[in-house]
Amino acid sequence: MISTNNYFDGNVKSLGYTTKTGKSTLGVMNAGDYEFGTSTHETMLVIEGEMTVKLPGESE
């Protein structure tokens, strides 16, 4: 089954699904600054546009 998620007042949206190999999501986001938290390893693949990522403890 596919789940839907909305974050940051609808500016970030994702579809999540689970297969026998694990969980995946497909997401879109409007331009902006967002702070995400996770308790597991994540890999992001940017298909269109660009993303600048700042990890915790890194300076700007």
C-alpha cells in the first residue's frame, strides 16, 4: 500500500511504499529551507533542481 505524507504546510510531499527489499519514498519540495530529522540512514537522489544540505554541527 502507498502512504502519503505532507510536511511544512504542504511545501514538502512524499509518497511512501514498502517492498520485500525495504521502504522507499518519492518526494517533491518547493524551494525553501527545511530541517528534517531521521533516526535511520537515508539516501536522497535529486532528479531535477538542486539541493544544498547542511548536516548537524556543520557551519554555514
